[in-house]
Amino acid sequence: MAEQIQPGPGQAAVTMRSVDAKMFESVGYSMTSRKLFVKFRDSSTLYFEGVPGFRYQGLLSSPRKDAYFKTYIKDCFLAKTMPSPSG
């Protein structure tokens, strides 16, 4: 079963897709908010704001996901840490 994350109150859950990458383990995308969610192997999750859908699709289809991420996403979009779920 795919993992889902809740971006915030009143926002639809985002399905995270497992990927074969050294830096991160799963990614998800919200078309409505144009946010790319990346769960890193150290367990932190960041989201990147204003990411166009073609960048998400490019990341999914890239044979070298880490290189694609570093080149086209990492320093190109504003990154924020996902708040920890309260509980």
C-alpha cells in the first residue's frame, strides 16, 4: 500500500511513490498546489513549492533520480520541512 502524507489542514492527501534513489526513498506531487514532496532516507520530508508537473514527471522517469533532483529541483525551488505529525 502506498504511503500518503497530509500536507496541511484542508488539503488533500498526497500519495508518495517509492523510487530507486540513493538520497531519497519516495516522492509525491500535488497538482493543485504545485508542491513536490520528497521523503529522504534520513526520514526527513521536504516539500518544494512552485514545481511544475513536468519536473515531477521528469524525476519519476529519470534513470538517475539523484542527479535529476540535484540539477532541476534542489536549488531551483523553495524548500520547506514538513511539520511532524502531532500525536
